[in-house]
Amino acid sequence: MERVYNFAAGPAVMPEEVLRRAAEEMLNYRGSGMSVMEMSHRSAAYQDIFDHTVGLFRQLMEIPENYAVLLLQGGATGQFAAVPMNLLHGSADYVDSGHFAHAAMLEAMKYGTVRCAASTREDGYCRVPAQNEIRADSRADYLYICTNNTIYGTSYSYVPESGVPIVADMSSNILSSPCDVRRYGAILAGAQKNIGPAGLTVVIVRRDLLGYARDTTPAVLNWTVMDEKGSMLNTPPTYAIYMAGLCLEWLRDQGGVQAIYARNCRKAALLYSYLDQSRLFHGKAEQGSRSLMNVTFTTGDKELDDAFVRGAAEHGLCALKGHRVAGGMRASIYNAMPEEGVRKLVDFMTRFEENTRKHR
Ligand SMILES: *Cc1c(COP(=O)(O)O)cnc(C)c1O
């Protein structure tokens, strides 16, 4: 059975080398006589795996000492509630730049006063707001942004400034390009896009923001408690953490974030430059807001879009259907998508365009 090029938005493609390594270590992890899945999370062998994964996060993202790295569960969606429970006391500002930013804002409203500081909802989320459109309150507890809007294929080319801590959902672009962690109060990310398998949620939080969770915060969502317990108040997602460690080793061996960023730029440029000259397909995100990770496009004709998605799948180019709320197509080209996959996609789009023109 041939492996396909998987353009799914998440869970998503993982490096083949990582999957092979996991398969080799599946039954007997490095002489332990058992699978990582079978290990006690309190064992020394497992603690080594855990510490190794956290260490790789710190190394690859250059996370300063005054930030805690928490490995949690509940997904980015769980953190939509955790963020206000840990940080919101007066009011918080949210930038509504897409589906998940909007969901995070609605969730936070359950816990306190939330202001929408900017929104591109009226524009169908085809772009992110510019800095001068964000009306941030200097007394807010934090400003919340989603750095990459997975469904609409948009992202920021700048880090919004507001004078208050920035909380950023980086689920779909963490580790894809250089990121100065010091510009953020807290970063959250579900693992299943650009880190590893589903089940793991990473939170990176500046330590001076710990200690303020409201009393009713569930312990598993309480960053302070989880930091004190080394993320092991209860059983962590042990296997997902091990797999994330293998993926981060792979990323390190590729040359780290700077090297993968250069490759990600080449991959995205291949697709966008094709879209810009195509007379059949067009990109959906505005030029200045284009995502490096999720490329959204359409022919403008639903039946033709469906035919394209089906035809591509027959050629081993899978999961190109856009999210149901956005329609059209979406190619998610995370770190683990090889350049060859993107070249194959552009070749197929070219042939599809030629054939469509012939039949018109
Ligand atoms: C996928 C995604 C989410 C939802 O993540 P879950 O882990 O399913 O809760 C939230 N935000 C962004 C930006 C995403 O891409």
C-alpha cells in the first residue's frame, strides 16, 4: 500500500521517518521490554521521555527560563476556557479573525467581560485585521489572537502590540516560522497540526502570569497547579508526548525552525504563484494575510471544486476539501509535508486546469 500525500488540516501528516521509528520501538522501547504506551507515567524511563520532549520545545523555540512549558490535554478548545479562568479578572480583548478566534471569544464570555477589539467576520475572514484596526484597551488583562486561521488560510505578518500580555492560539503554525516567545504572555497549541498526534495540548506561559487562576478553575485547566505538578497532576497523554518528542527530534535534524521556515516559504510560494497566474483557480485569502500553512482556493464553481477534490484523491493527493464552513479547497502544508507533495499538487492542478479548458 502506497502512502498518500495527506493535505488534511488536522490530525495531519507526520514525518515518515518518525512513524517508522515509532513502529520499530512499538513493542520494546529501547530495551525496556515494553511499549511506551505501557509505561507508568511515574517511572524514571517515562520521565526521561517527558523531559526530552519539553527540552526540545525549549531548544527549538528558544523559550526563555521565565516561561513554563505545560503538556496538557483537552485540546486548544479546552484552553479557550482555561485562558479566561487563569487570566481574566477585569476584562479581556479578543481579535476575531476566524472560526477558532471567534469560538475562543464566545467561550471566554462565559467567564467575564470580553471585548471584541477587531473583527474581519464581515469580510468573510478573508484577511486578518491590520494593527491600526485593533482597538485594544490598555487596561485589559490580555489581548487574545489566533496567529493562523486554519479554516480560512490567513495569518498575521506582524505581532499585534497593545501594551498588555498577548495570548496566542498557535495551533496551526507553531514551529513553522521563527517566533519571539518573549512577545507573548501565553501561547497555546493543540499538537495535531504541526507538532505530533492529537491528544496533547501545549501551553507556554510567562511565569509572572501564573498564580492568578480563579478558585473555581478545574485543576487540569489550572496552569499554576499543572506547573507545580510538572504537568503530571494526573496521567498525561504519555504516548502523544513521546510521539511529539520524535517529531521535534526530526525538526531539529532538519535544521530547526529557521530551516523549516525556508522550506515552508518555498512550498507556499509554489502554490500561491500557481494560483496567482491560474485562470481557473483563485486563492481565497487576501495577499497580505496569506497563511504559509493552510492554502485556501476555489474555482468558484462547487461542482468543479468537488470534481477537483475527487480527482486529486485518485492521484494520491488527499483531504483537499475545504472546511464545511468555508467551502472550496484547502491544502494544509504543515512542516511534515514534503516539497515533493506540493509539486505533485501543482502538477495536478495544472493538468486539471488544462483538461477543464479543453472541455469548455
Ligand atoms: C484545530 C484548531 C483548534 C481546535 O483544536 P482542538 O485541539 O480540536 O481543540 C483551535 N485553534 C486553531 C487555530 C486550530 O487550528
